[in-house]
Amino acid sequence: MLPSAYYDLKGQAAADKLNVVNAKSGLDIAKLTLLQLMNVPYNKNVKIQRQLAGSMPIQYIETADQVTIKRLPTLPTLRLPNYAAKVPKGRAGC
């Protein structure tokens, strides 16, 4: 084997190892983000399992409007439009 081919293969192996490390890091970051969005404490050994939409165990009885009304007191982002500055009609272009 030519020395140049040997060093090319060695460099490719190092790049592949780096790709594996980057993939593992990306997976850990994705798990952390998911658990943060779910408000669940982080556990590096958590196992994620895909669940088909048709096999969901919970059927929601409330409509989207009912959920919104129920959550208004606790979610400030839902109340934000109520606090927005209101411009009187006919004064928008002034």
C-alpha cells in the first residue's frame, strides 16, 4: 500500500469517528430539548419509543376553545393579545 493511500484511509477513519461523536451529541441534545419541552427532568438513559397516532391512549373530550379558556389564567402568552396597544380606528396612519 502506498503511504499516501494509508494516510488517506487514516484520515477517513478519523473523520468517521468524529461523525459518530457528532451524531451521539446531536441525539443527546435532541433528547434534552424534548424533555425540556415536556417539563420532565433530564435523564441521559431515557429511551424514546415511537407511538403511532392511531394508538394514542388518550382521547381529548375538550375542544381547543375550552382548553384555551381553561389555561388563560396560567399561560401569559395566551393573555398577550389582551394587553397589546390598541390603535383607535382612523388613527393608524398618523
